[in-house]
Amino acid sequence: MNKIASAGNKGKGVRSDCFISIEILNDSGIEIQLESKVKALYGDSIIKLAKEVLSNFNITNAKVIIEDFGALPLVIAARIEATIIQLIDTDKEFLTPFLEENKYKTTKDRNRISRLYLPGNTPSLMINAGIHKPNGIILDLEDAVAPAKKAEARFLVRNVLRSLNFYGAERMVRINQIPNGLEDLDYIIPHNVNLILIPKVESANQILQVENKINEIQKKKGNIYPVWYMPIIESSLGVLKSLEIAQSSKNIVAMAIGLEDYTADLGTKRTMEATESFFARCQVVNACKATGIQAIDSVFSDVANMEGLKQNVLKSKSLGFDGMGCIHPRQIKVIHENFAPDADEIAKAKKIVNAFLEANEKGLGVVSLGTKMIDPPVVKRAQKLIDMAINVGKLSKNWRDIENEKL
């Protein structure tokens, strides 16, 4: 094993992070050198935490250099552990406290209109992500993390799942491409992740590999809870096999398309008109609707172009998508507002839901609106539309009471 190792980030612009260097010694005990602008206030607690992590791994002789740039304890602990793992063979972990606020589950039909991607090795972007109210927060271990940093990012993502408040957002992690992503699951599944995004899926077998690995981990840990899957279709082969993929597991709640990789696979450029991806998006939407899961569109990469994002969302909605990814918090509001039902859609949905509820109140087995019969799927879609309008503030929770008062 190595005698010296390091982990973390440093340099111009780095904040809420730290850089750790550890050298294993033969004797001399523990020596810790701390460089931090907040050393006077938090130096003692940082050194105490470092000693706790070292003690957990039975390290008694080492020189530790901590360059701190305002890192939270969960980040410092993750960076120290990632360094130690390079130096010794061990099955031990140093787990930070699990916040009570994060011990929630999510449902299969939960709204996933927006999901915010966060690089899995950049803590500064994670700390306040939940206050922007995306439907989901994605800690990304794949494309957003440099290959040399992927191993240490796992410890950070694990600690974030445990010790950072998500403010009710669905807790998501994008693992690496299968088979490498299977190893990521060991660091994620025991810590109440709600949903796993599986990138570059081209076959049902890849989903089954993930499912088998999750079942194996949960049985080993004795902590069995629902973990949802969102395959991402990013190639021509994936597009053509999208129905097979969507049908491969009951835990698939949504399927997304990744247009950057898809257009690269085609050998073409991604354009605002999106004619190059029309077939693929329709194929994915139809596969989703045929299997009763949510269809999620690709991210819009121009974070400064809000009007372009709006038009992209409206086009996405017209194709049948239920939501899309975003790479900056400022995109969340535009996505929510434009995926939300408009006034005409809300008015129609209210009539359908009212007709259904009035029929139930009268004990009628048949629901009709005017001269048309209303089937259960139509009612279900109308109620979902109503719920979405309420969630984005376009309709009051007590809309029926308010309307009855007007009569």
C-alpha cells in the first residue's frame, strides 16, 4: 500500500471543500497541520474530527495536512476517509450522523417535473440546493466527476445523503455506466437514496444487474426499502430498445433521454429546432406511456437563455414529456411554470373531477360530462393535472369549496 495519499480539492475558486494529505509513519503518533481561515473559530473541532476518523481506522502514527476552504464536517470526514482508504486495507466506514429530516420515502407517481444535477465531487454546489425546491436533487457520480476523482466522490455523496438537508426533494444519485456503476451502489443504497439514475442504458439486462446488486446490498444490510430507477437513454440502440428497457423492472418509475450523447452517437449536432432528436424523443415518450411511467426530457444546457428554455419546455410538454433535468437552480422556476397546466387545461380538468366527485356523492356508477362518458383513466389524468396545478401555485387546495361558495 501507499505511504502517502491525498483527496479533496484546492486552488483558486475552491470553497466549502478541503484538501487532505496523509503520510503513514512508523512511530511519532498523530501530527495534524491545519491551514484554515476559520482556524481560530473551528480549528479545535476540525482537529478533533480528524482524530476521530483516524482512530476509527486504527491509525495511530501519521502526519496529516488539512487545507480547509470552509468545508462542513461531512466534507472533511469524507475527504479524510477517502485518503485513508488509499493507504490501508479495511472494511470499516466512518459514517456521519443521519439527519431525521432525510428519513423519508418517495412514491412511484411523485411529480418529477424538475431534477437538479449536482457534481458529486463539488460540495459547494450541494449545500443549499434544496432551498431552490426542485422536485429531485441528483448527486452525479458519472459525467460531472473527473475519472481520477470518482473513487473519493463516493464518500462525499454517501455523507451528503446522510447529513445534508434535502428539504424534501427526492434524493437521487446518478451512478456510473454499468458495470462500473454497480460498485457505486455499495456507497449509496444503505443510506436511504430514493432513486437511482442509470446512464447509457441499452438493454434490459443492465437494469437487472442494478436490481440484483441492490437486492444483494439490502439483504446484507438488513435494510430493505423501495429504491426507484430512472434509466437514461443516450444512444440509437437505447432508443430502439426503449420499450424493452421500460418494461424490465417494476421499480422503474421514469425514463429519461440524454440528448448530448444521443446526438453524438448519431454524428450530428444538437439544435434548438431539435429535428435531429424528434424520433428519439417520441420513441422514449411512447415507451413510457405504454408502460405507465414518467417520460423525462434532456437538460437544456444554455443556462443564460431563459426564453430558449421556456420554448424548449413547451415543445417537450407538447411531445408528452412529464419533466426535464436542469443544471442550474435558475432553470427550476421556468421548468415548473411551463410544464404546469395552463388555464384551459385546468378548467377542463376541474369539470372532469367535479363530475366524478358529484357522481360518487350521488352513488352513481357512471360518470358523464354533458353527453360524454368519462372513463377512469381520464379522471385519473384530470386529477393529476389538478394536483400539479396546486403544487405550482396555480390552483388553491380548496378550489371546490371556493367555487361552491361562488354559486
